[in-house]
Amino acid sequence: MKRLHLLVTAIGRMALIIAVVTMLSGCSLPRIIILHDPLSAGEHDDLGRIYESQGKPELALEQYREALKQDKKHVPSLLLLGDLLYRMKDYAGAESALIKALALDPKNGDACNNLAWVYIQTGTNLVKGRELVVRALTLTPDHRPYYLDTLGVLLLKLGNAEDAVPALNESLATLPKNRRDLLAEAEGHLAEAYKATGNEVKYQEALQRQRALQN
């Protein structure tokens, strides 16, 4: 990877962001090393998102961490960091970032939901995860379709497949129809729930819908 070292002194904030976006549009992705940082936490977040869109998660992590050096209480940076670490399967790191975000913003429904997913993946604190997503449903009702999928998975993992089925069915009925990826994932969760209840017919039907969405 080509390395580009920039000594940032008198350059304006937005000029730097524009320069980075322009460079990212090329074939190679330069690495920006900022010695005198003029960027705000939010602007570091913007750069991190650009790096994520380019498939460069390690560089995105650097930006989110730089944002938190600027402002350790910047909740958006903590959420971005937690989400990226989750997708990189660093569940301990994701949990730490999301707990910090919730301590700063207890009414953040997405932070509750995302932390619940960390517990789903680790298989720990599942009861707490259920409490978090129930709380998220109250805090951010506009995101109900997404949170219901989380709730359904948690109920299933807690051995309550009968209650998981209606939660997952409602999620599927209300998720955006253009998000085939989310719909396919939810159908897979519903299939697991039907299998756990012993309903083979519904299990196979959900699997068939999932395959159709994946094609």
C-alpha cells in the first residue's frame, strides 16, 4: 500500500476531508497520518465511514479511535467503533464500546439493540440482552422491525421458541421489502424457531423463502 505522510498545520478541516475523498476514488488507497490533528470527532467519524465503504476496516478503526481521543464522550464514535468491532468479531471490544455509549446515552435504543447482539454472539448475559432489546423497543419505536428480530433470536436462545415465532413473524411483516438481506436473515431465524417448536412444515417454508431471497 502506498503511504502518504501529511504534516497538517494550516490546512482547513473540510479541505482535508475533500482531499481524502478524492484520493480514495483512485486505484490505490493512501494512508493518512495526521501529526497535528485539526479534525473534530465527527469529521474523524466521516473518514472512518469512508474507509469502511472502501473495505478498509483497520483504517476505519484508527479514525474512530482518533475521534475518541478528541472527545472520549462522543457517543456516535463509540457506536461506530462498537459496530465495526462486532463485525470484526471482536466481541469484547464491541461490548466495551457499547457499554460506554449506553452509560453516556441511556436512552439510545440502537446501543441497547447492538449490545444485545453482542450477547447473542457470545452466548452470555442473554437475560440482560432480552431486557436491553425490550428497552430499545420502548426507546426507539421506529426501529421496531429490527429490534423484534433481535428479540426473537434472544427468546429462541433462552428456550422460548413459542414466543420467538410471533416476534419474528412481525419483524418479517414490517421490515423494508427492499432489504432482501435483512429479510433473508430474519427468515433464517424464523426457520430456527419453527424447528425448535417441532413445526416441520413451517420450518421448510421459512427455509424456502430464505433461499428465494438469497438468490
